[in-house]
Amino acid sequence: MTNLRLANPEIATLDVDAVVIGVVSNDSDIGLAPGAESVDRAFGGELAAVLAGLGATGDRGEITKVPTFGKLAAPIVVAVGVGSDAGSGDVEALRRAAGAALRALAGAGSVAVALPATTADDVTAVAAGALLGNYSYLNYRTGNGHKQPVADVTVISDADAGDALHRAEVLAQSVTLVRDLVNTPPSDLSPEILAETAEQVGTDAGLSVQVLDEKALVEGGYGGIAGVGQGSVNPPRLVRLAYSHPEATCTVAYVGKGITFDSGGLSLKPADSMDWMKSDMGGAAAVLGALKAIARLTPKVNVIGYLAIAENMPSGTAQRPSDVITVYGGKTVEVLNTDAEGRLVMADAIVRAGEDDPDLIVDVATLTGAQLVALGTRTAGVMANDDTVRERVVAAAGRAGEAAWPMPLPEELRKGLDSTVADIANISGERWGGMLTAGVFLKEFVPEGVRWAHLDIAGPAFHRGEPYGYTPKGGTGAAVRTLVQIAEDVAADGL
């Protein structure tokens, strides 16, 4: 675990392996971001010229390393581009800059980060970005050829921001938990193991925890989770986690999709769409991470989390296209495609969440490939049965530093889900609007009168490209910060 501290020393004398400063891009030149003044003095006021001579442009995420030749106690200065927004309140720019710098310094023992951090929000952004950028998943690496994360990070700031540093640590630790879970091979993260992990995390955080095994799911009428899981030798689970605050006046329920591996079932996926389906439990992991963080940040709101966990595999016992299942609560569903399984497990959990009488239900799922087609790999789609709720969730995501975009739930799409033998089919005969149709399906299971939002994080949950900012390759921890922000918003302003 990385040691994190806040300090305001004379940076030139700080005994660390590297000092991080920011570089600002101007119209035709570069400048140093606030926080780099003492480092610049050590270079005789010529550091910007040195960086320009090395080709630095100040573009976001750009890294330029400069040896200090004894001008500082640290042997190297790492200049990271922050774009043109330094000092303008763009905390996401600070998060990404800190993350990019720490990624570039993997293997160093200690780093001081002197990016612009004059407010508590700035400190949280710099600290969280540094911790998240410092992430590495090395559980299955052998030998000594892999650089270890930085051991000690010092954030340089004059701000009175001890609480801000604590918040950054809490959020980063929860996101790290989710990244680790998403990155774990499915051979080592069966539904049972994920449920046991959730139970341990929840217990350690002081949450109340309940786990339903495959027998309890069948007896309880959870036909969606049981049906999806029946084709696997690894049986399904439903986990309920609950945080309560004695002064709470509102209750929020979170529901997460937890498919520990999605082969598509008998509607088998092609190979190139399957090799990253260990990430299909990203929604459930996000709910777990959010509950862990909420328990430590103690907002005045009650929060309940449901993890709908199963493995979707083809076998002689797997559900078949044209099977009819009965979801918790009694509604029947014709399963026309077994690769549209996430909405089946989510339907069970959404209905169950309604029994807790929440003021708001928010579900989060790596639900559709159509989300990537519509919004790309970095932006989540947000749908809701209430326009105000949808806008508030999108705004919360933005403040948390996670990209999200409001999407509609067109009423005409419901007809495409009509079934000739059941109450509803799990897919539409129409090719278009797949992300929206999945949202329309889930809406059918939201209790009457309960406000609800749906986050499709199929792309954002797993990054298949090169790392950027504080985002690594692989599991990203998407939606954790958004869910925490939603809970804090409800605690502060109600619904």
C-alpha cells in the first residue's frame, strides 16, 4: 500500500527520488504551473526554457524528465503537461496529470507531487490521481522484471486539507479493490469467491451482509439469477450489503451486475468478444467498492447494495433460447438470447431492492455492446424513469471525474420486447438502439413510484488500450466514484 502524506516543505531540499511539477500550454509557448516556483528558482528561473528545449509542449499527460545535477536534493524533475487549464479549477486535469506522472515513475521509492493544489478539492484530485495512476496489477507476475508502484507519495500544498487527503485515500482504495476484482482471472473469481470477497469486505467495513446461495435463490423465486447460473458448475449468488446512518432521511439502493465470466451461454460469443468477459462483473464490483467507501466517509444516507452474481456458460444444463423464466416478483421472461443475460440477473435484484422501500434505485452494469457503439469506450450511458434524476446522476458523475451522457428511454422500443408466450422477451427483434432497449427492459422491473437510474458501463469498466492519465490497461474501477457522489448528494440535498 502506498504511503500518502501532505506537506509544505522547501521542495528543493526534499529527500525524494523525484519531484513532479506541471507544465502549462500557451498559444505558442509553455509555462510552469503553480506549485513549481521553488523548483524553478533552483534552476535559476530557466526551467521553462529547459523544458521547451527538450520539446515539452504542455499537452495533457505529456511527460518530460530533467536531471537536476544537484540543484535539488531529488535527482530528477518530472514535468507533466496539464493543458491550458492549470489553476482554473479543472480538477480532472490535475487528477490525470498526477496519474500520468506516477505511471511514468513506477519503480521509484518516493515522489513529491507539486502540482497546483491550493484548495481541498485540488488536494483530493492530486492525491487521488497519484494513487490511481500508481496502480499495478502484479498478482500473476513472476520474476523481478516488473517495476513496483511508488512506495511513498507526498502532496505539496499550503491548503488545510487533511480531510481531503483522507477522502482521496478512501476513494482510491475502493477503486483499487474494484480494479483488482475485474482483473482477476475468472478461474480464480467464481460467483462463490466473489460473494465471499464481498462478505469479507462488507464485514470489515461494518456493513450488514446477507448472501443467498443457489438453493436459496431457487427457493426464493430468483429465476433470473438461477437461470443464468444453471449452465455453470460454479453456482450463482445474490449478495446484499447495507450501510445505515442514524440521521438519514433517504435510502438509496444500488444494484450491480456480477457475471464473473460471460461466454454468452448457448448463444455463444465469438472468441474476440469473449476474451475480456472477466470484466462482466464490473457493475457488482463497483457497488461493492462504493459501499466500502461510503462506510468510511459516513454520509447521512442509508445505502443498500445488491450484487447479482452468476457465471454464464454453455452446457447440458444451460438455459436455452426460447426458455421462459419467472423473475423474482412473478413476471415471466422469454429468453430469446442467452447472451442478454445481464438484464435477467439485474431484474431479480431490482425487484428485490424495491422491497427495501428506497427513495432511489441506481443500477450499474456492463450491459450492452451497443453502449460502446453509441458512446465509445470511456463514456457511460445514463437512463432513468425521471428526467431530474437522470440529470443529477450525470452531474454527479461529472463532479466525480467520470464521463457520462444522458440517454432516452423511448416508449416505442417497448413493443419490440413483446413475447408471444411470456410477459416480456429479453431482447427485441430490432437491431437498433440496443443500449436503450436494455434500459427499457430493466424499467419494467422497477417498482411503481420509485425513482430509478441505469448506468451502462460496458466500455468504461475495462480499458483495452494503452494507459492514459490515471487509467490503467484492464479494470478501471468505473462508477465507484459516481456512486459515492450520488450517495453524498442525496445526503446533502435529499431527493
